Amino acid sequence: MNLPNKITLSRICLIPVFAVLFCLDGVLPYNFLIAGIVFSIAACTDFLDGYIARKRHLVTNLGKFLDPIADKVLVSTALILLLAIPTVFETQYLAGWGLLCAGICTAIILGRELIISGFRMVAAERKIVLAADIYGKLKTVTQDVALAVLIIDSSFVDIAAGQIAAVIGFVLLAISTLLAVLSGINYILGNRKVLKEGA
């Protein structure tokens, strides 16, 4: 197993660690802060393994299989946990509508990932290579930053700075949701040959 794949596996191993830390609210002081740091490290490995794989020509079928799964499980876990313990969405400026909107953003983001995953499966069967676009890359960066801010800020929602950070994280989540929609549409329209019969 090469280095990029080992890094991808480390990201997968960090997901349950992140989930457990997040759920230790009231048991472990600043658990959200620690969980946010673990999430951030895991998210950074996404860029690291891809960079090394391309730079050293170490792209493998295992890596192509594991990398997107690791990314989706990490993001999905973070979104679901934030909704399960919605401390950051119930702050002064977001109370009443923050949790509802966060739920809608989560549904859109997860729905988009399912649709694109199915699209890629069809493309793979037809041996069509699909390249990521700029919207998808921006979506990933914005999404990871938004989630890191929201997770870490869950430890500081009782102070004024934490209230403001919650709004910033929420706005970034909304932006990443918009980018998810745009990138999904652009991805499918730009590769619509995948869905053509006999293509």
C-alpha cells in the first residue's frame, strides 16, 4: 500500500475518533474544540493524499475507491452530528431558524453527493473519465472550513465571539450548499454524454 492510500486510511480511522469526541459533551471539557481539531486534520489529509498521489504518480484504483468514500463519510458524519447536537445553531442570532436551515443545507449536500456518486458509477461503467471542476473544489474547501468553524465554535457559543463565529460558520455552510448545487449541475451538464443511450 502506497503513502497516499495510507493517508486516506488514516482519514477513515479519524472519523470514529472525531464522532466519539463530538458526543462527549458534558463529559470532556472543550470536547467540540478537540473534535474540531481532529476533523480539521482529517479534512487536510484529503488535499495531502491527492497532492502526493498526483505529484509522485501514485494514483491507484484503491485510492480512487477509498478517497471519495472517506471524504463523503467524514462530511456526512459532521453534518449529522451537528444536527444531532445543534448547540451552534441555537445561538442568539440563529435561534428559531438556524437549525431548520442547517437541516435543509444538509439534505441538499447529501442529496448532491448521492446523485454525483451514481453519475460517476455510470461513467465508470462506460470508461469515461470525469474531471473535477472549479466549483467542486471551491465547494470542498468552503464546506470543510464551514464545518470546522461550526464544530469548534460549539465549545464557545456562550460568549459573544462564539455567537458571531456561529453566524460566520452558518454563512459559509450556506455558501458551500450553493456551490454544491452549482457544481452538481455543472458536473452533469458538462458530462451529459454519460447519460446518452449508446454513448
